[in-house]
Amino acid sequence: MSANKNRRAELRKKTAEDLRQELTALRRELFNLRMQKAMQQTEKTSEFKRVKRDIARTLTIVRETTAREAREQA
């Protein structure tokens, strides 16, 4: 659980551009995992779960940041 907290704190420190780049990299990684699965080359099936959760975690931080900025401007 501590690793997740550290990961969230690390994501919150990043800029919006860095978060978008992180999201692109994670989506690319998920795509590659799906390709490996289709070719029956994947050995680490737990990676799917990890990458999907990282994508969700990143999107959550992006949305929180966007909402906070909207509230500050209003």
C-alpha cells in the first residue's frame, strides 16, 4: 500500500504535460501487452492489471488537477 501512496505523490508533483506523456506511455505499454497476448508471448499476465491501474491513477490525478484549476479561476 505504501508503494501506491508514493506513486500517487510522485504523480501529483508532475506537470500536466508530464502527466499526458506518462499516460501516452502507459497506453502504449498496454497496447504492446495486448499484442504479446494475441501472439501468445506474454508471461506476466499481472502486468495488464498494473498498467490499467496506473492509467486510471494517472487519469484521476489529471482530472483532480483540472478541477482544482477550474475552481481557482472561478
